[in-house]
Amino acid sequence: MTAMSRNAVISVRGLTRRFGPMVAVDDRSLDVYGGEIFGFLGHNGAGMTTTVRLLNGALDADEGNVRVAGCSLPGEGPVLRRHTGVLTETPALEERLTGRRHPHRRVGDRPGDGRHVL
């Protein structure tokens, strides 16, 4: 099955967020499919944490369309946050856990518990 024939778990088109005159996220578009690992890399102030907060519905976008795990944002942000977990800062990481194990420690290892690791 090709990426084009699958539904994206995260779909973003034209995502933009401003804080006053500063543009933190500028016209970002992306698709992430089930089974993919996706991350943001960049220098401090590049908009990575803002983007994650937009994708979790913790912030509203100024422009653009966002759909995550079947939820349209910003309207369904509370629904999305009940079923997902987001880790945006390193102080919460436990040093003995690998990057692969950390989401399961936070979200749970129980299959079918209604939560998703995105």
C-alpha cells in the first residue's frame, strides 16, 4: 500500500501561528501515516514546540487546516487530548528509557485501551 492510498494520521495544510508581529509557524504542511516516526528538529525558537501544541489542540492556529487521529482542530482538541499524550520538553524524559519505550511508559502498554501513540 502506498502512502497516497492510506489515510494520514496527521494531516496539516497551511498551518500558521503568530504571536503579535512574530510568525512562529509559517505555512507548514505535512502528512504523517500510521507506523511512521516523525519529529521536528531545529534551533530554539524555530516553532517546533508551537507546532506540537497546535497539533494537540493546546493552541489554535491563525490559519490552516489540521486533522489528527480523526479529530479536526481546533474544535475537537479536548477529544484528541483525551486519547493522546504529548511530550514536548526534555526534563520529563527518564534517562533509562529509550526513545521507543518512553511513549509507552507515558501512554501505557495496554493494547486497545483507546489511546494512541502518534
